[in-house]
Amino acid sequence: MISPSISIIVPCYNQAQYLNEALTSVMNQTYENWECIIVNDGSSDNINEIAQKWLDKDFRFKYVSKSNGGLSSARNAGITVAKGEFILPLDADDKIGHNYLKLALYEFQKDSSLKIVYCKAEKFGDEVGDWILKPFSLYNLSKKNMIFCTALYKKKEWELAGGYDTNMIYGLEDWEFWISMLKNDGNVKRIDYHGFYYRIKSSSMIKSLDPDKEKYLYKYLNIKHADFFVNQLGSSIELNNDLEHTRNDYRRKLKSKKFVIDVFLNTFLGFTIFNNKNDLY
């Protein structure tokens, strides 16, 4: 029996200084039936030189060069030429654990209803430790993304979803893609294995997202996936976020008020008026 093939897609835009680490983690996989497509998304650094070393090292590494079009465009370019039955995106500054492909593929072989398999994650770089994300559910997905980009799925699902949406030019493209893939049916599995390593840097695309760009993204999501958000939240994601911000502001003000009262009772009165001060609130 021929084992299923996996195409690992590594877009790179001015991240060549990290690329060797990412590709080393690919090379070290215990599952061997893979190809790795490096996509140069119009980088101005030395990605050509670094990529060529990997092309010379192992025939499973491939290379695509294109003009800059953003992350969605770069992933789509790589997946378009991918020969694998399965796809695993990997950003050029991140890494994967050596058993990730093997363990993720095993879950698909056990359960044909799965659309996405992902794993536990760790942060490294400017911050270290477990990356704690909420468990998957469609309801949780409607509020915020919890599936990072480096998850395994079948190429046919990318085709059915229409690929990564290039309108998500400022970010949140993974969230939109998972919604497109999952909102009608399909199951998701997170394996009990730390197989994804997410680099934390002082600056990143999502950290630099300004309010106007964020507003554009949410408005676009509302229009494209209005049915999904209404089904899960009973409202648009923008309205739900506004309500959540209002609740958080109220909680902060309430905590501040409780703090002032506590200081007054303990410092100025010098005794406790109530057996349980919470009764005052």
C-alpha cells in the first residue's frame, strides 16, 4: 500500500533568516512521504540562496517564486502546484514537531469524517510556554479562531472552500478559511501532542493590525459568512464584539469600584462592617 502524500506549504516574505529552522523541522519528520513547497512571495532578502541549498539537499523540496500578493495568495500558489493528497501550511518563522505528520495522518485514517487535524502548541522566541487555546466548537470558532494555520487537511477541502481568500489581505485569513471549510459539516480533531511551535516576535502582521484594517476584515467576514455568525451567535460578529467590549468595560469599572470600597473599609474605618463584603456589591 502506498502511504498518502502530504504537501507542506511554506510561504516566505522577508523571513529568510528563520527559514532554515522551519525547513529543518520538516526534514526531521518521521513520516517520509511528503513534499515541501517553498513560496517566495516577492521577498527582498536572500530567500533564493537559502531555498536553493534545500533544493540541492533533498528532492522533496520544491520552489515557487511570485510577485508579492500576501499570505493567502502565497499559500494558494503553493497548494495549486502541490501533488499531495493532504496539505499542511507552515509559516517560514515557525516549526513542527518531528512526529506531527505521522500522528495527524493517523487520525484521518481512523476517522473519515475529519476535515481538520491539529495539535497542541508551544510558543518560542520572545515568549515561551504552552499556547493555550479554547477547544474547538463551531460556537467558539464564531467568536475567535483557535485553529492555527499549521493544521492538516485534504487538498480537496481547499478546493471546495475556494482556497484562502485573498480579500483577507491584512490577516485573519486562517479564521476565514476554517469557517468556509467547516460551517456546513465536518469534524475536527486536536491530538494530544505538542507538534507546533509558534514564534513570538516583537512585531508581526497581527500585532500591527490597526483599527481601520480590523474593521474592514470583520465587515468582510460579516458579509461573506452572515449565515454562520447568525446561526452560532444570533447576530453578526461585529455586534457580538461590540457587546463583549461593553461587558469587559463594565467588568473593569466594577472591579475598580470594588477596589476603592475595599481600600476605604480596610484603611479608613479599620474594621469590617459586613461579615461578607461581597454583600455590598
